[in-house]
Amino acid sequence: MADRRLQVFHSVAKHLSFTKAAEALFMTQPAVTFQVKQLEEQFSARLFDRSHGRIALTPAGELVLDFADRILKLSGELEARMAEVSGEIAGPLQIGASLTNGEFILPQVIGEFQATHPRVQIHLTVGNSETIESRVADHSLDLGFIESPSHLPNLETQDICEDELVVICAPRSELARSRRLAPSQLVARPYVSREVGSGTREVADRYFRQHGIAPEDLNVVMELGSTVAIKSVVETGLGYSIVSRATIPKELRLGTLLAIPLEPRLIRILSWVCLKEQFRTRRLHAFVEFATSKMKQIAVA
């Protein structure tokens, strides 16, 4: 429903490239250039600066982009709401997820949901819990799945399921002989940690503090922003790490990593967050219900 020229401009502005916008829109580059030129003529203003093979938005272009974001979002929402009037669940969903959720749990959930709701277009953004919360709060995401309690007062949080964090190490590690590990046994050991802002990092740091160990006293040899990277490093024998049990079934099956429970056990709650008093479309409500049910099943599997 939105003006085609506005859609083309929006794509060029997001890619800062006429060529990439043309590829994304399945148009020729001259056609994209023509649509943007028409919009510039309508507003009697240049929307892009073109120099040295690069383009940048002019102040007028920044203003048009701000309105284009809102207009296109409202246009998509209108089409989806009209579809819902007829009983159909359709339209876009912007979902965010922390790394544990986004890399190891939600892809399966989203695939199964879209098999039964093919007209819902889900875009998944993966980042640490702090990033996902911020993007839900600034309206960039409709819903976020996080690994630690929300810190933002304008967000509503709903618990989904329990998730156990365990120590992982290489089979040849000295820790491999342990059936369980107390926090005090880990202080001097080389520790491969998640980055600040990670839900896993926050939960692990709080766990150590609760047992009289300051996180800065741990022997951190590396900080990484990806669970996949952490598993690869730990497999080399460099040190141990603390991760969700849900992230390591393949490694346990292949025998490249060992999982050792903490004593006492370290359990956290996986949650979803959205803006308080946010209107929930049928597609959002349907996805929340489906994802919550599926994640509970995965947690007890």
C-alpha cells in the first residue's frame, strides 16, 4: 500500500547503495535511480549526497527516512490487521533473542511456527540480553527473549522455563575427573568467560558473588561474545567455561566436551520481554503462546 517511491528510497537509505537496494528489491539499478529521482523532484530536495563512489543521506534525506520508517511500518501493520479481520494470521514480526535463545533454541521454534503460519514473516535479531532489551524498549523489536532479569522499567517480563548452566571442559582437563564442582574449586582455574552485557555472564557473576567469590578474582583468560566461539576455545583445553546445557548436546554426543554440574546447581529463568501496555496483534500473541510451549518442552527434554 505504501508509495513505491518511498519503499525504494527506504531500501537505498538502509543499504546506502543503489546497487544493493536494486538487488534486494529485484529491480534494475536504473529503475531504482529513477524512483529516487522522482521522490526528490516531488520534495524539491536532494535526499542523497553522491561523491567519491559513496552516498550519504542529506539532512532532508534523514527527515524523509524517519517518516518512511514509520509510514512503511504502519502500512505493513494495516495490511496485517486487515488480514486478521478475516481470521488470517499474517504480517511481519521483529523478534530479538539473546545468544543462547537465538543460536540454539529459537531457530527450531520459528521454523515449526512458520510451517503452520506461512504468512507471518519473522525477522530474528540475535545479540546479548542487554542489547535485546534496549531494542525492545526503543520499539525496534516487537518481542525479546532474554537470559537474565530485565533491568528496564518500561518492559513487561514473563518467565518461560528453567535453564541449567554447567561447567564445560575438554575431556583431557583435570576438571574432567569431577562429578560436581563447587565455586571455590574454580577460582584459580583458567576461565573462558562471556562478555559484559551477556545474560550468561551476569548470572554466572551473581552466582560467584553469592558464594563469596568476587568475579574480578576469577582467572579470566579470555572473554568472548559467542557461545560457539567459547565452545571451540574450551575444546582446545585452554580453560573451562560456564554455559547453558541446552547449547552443548552435539558436543556431548561427540565427546569433544564434558559437562559438569555446579554444586549447588546453577539454574536461571529464560524469559520474554515486551513493552508494557503494548497492543498485541494476533500474530504476536500466537507466536508467544507457541514459543513458550515449545521452549518448555525443550527445557525438559
